[in-house]
Amino acid sequence: MNENSELHWLVRPSTIKLLWRVGFGILAILVLADFVIHPHAAFGIDGSFGFYSWYGLLTCLAMILFSKFLALFLKRKDTYYDD
């Protein structure tokens, strides 16, 4: 038997590679759609090329950084439940 046949299909390396490729393909198609679709900008900046792609990326990074900062104040010691 093959080693990969025993794993769940979502954790197989071949499936993970396929999902990454499909995801990047969808992202590329959506960014390239900006050449074809005319944006109706409400604020000016949202009419820039690839706005929703880079805005989503920056928002995601901001949420990650904020959660790391918030964790500094909310984390507990490892022995919290032992006390």
C-alpha cells in the first residue's frame, strides 16, 4: 500500500499542493478581472487596480498583528489551571 492512501484526502501532500495551486489560480483570475471590469469607485482609492486584493491582504495582516498585541495582555501563565 502507498503511504498517501492511508492519510485523509485533505492532509495528503498532493491534495495540499493542488489546493494551493487552485487558490492562487482563483486569486490571479480575480486580479486580472480588474482589466475587464470597470470599478464604480465610491471613495476614489477603491477604484485602483487590485484594490480588494491588497486591501484584504493588509486587513488580514493587521488582524494578525492586533491579535499578537492583544495576546500580550490576555495570556495566562502555563500553570493557570494547576493553581
